Amino acid sequence: MKNAEVLINNLPMIAVDKYDRVEKAFIECHIKVHAFVRDNRLFVSAEYGDNAADYEAGYIAPELIEFAEINKGYWDWYDAGCIVLSC
């Protein structure tokens, strides 16, 4: 696996819908995920409500899945609160 410190800097932004009070409509925005490195492993939090991952729904953002595939890896649930990149 590539160095997790390098990978964290290359994480993609994910698409989310935010409500625009001026336009009175939802607009698509791209945001950074909440990620951290521990023991040279890359983790992404699923606890910020940013739609990066949802344990109950079994959901991981498509941008993150594509990122893992490009880096010849996959996301695994570390616990209900975060995912970890495995290669």
C-alpha cells in the first residue's frame, strides 16, 4: 500500500446536496471528507453527516470507492464510525 500520508492528501472531494436559502433549492457542492492516519492506515470518518459513509445503509461514497480502486484497494468498515482503506 502507498504511504497513508500521501494518500490522505489525494482523497477526492465528495458531492453533497446543500440547501441554498437564497435560491431556495438544493445545489450540489463538493466537500472534503474527514480523514486521518493512524498506524500508517488511512481512515475516513462516517460520523460527520457529510455522506462519506453510512454503516446502517451499507453506503460508501462512489468517489471514495473509485479512489480505492485506483489505488488497488478497497474500503472496509473499521467500526460503525469509520472506514479504513485496505490494500
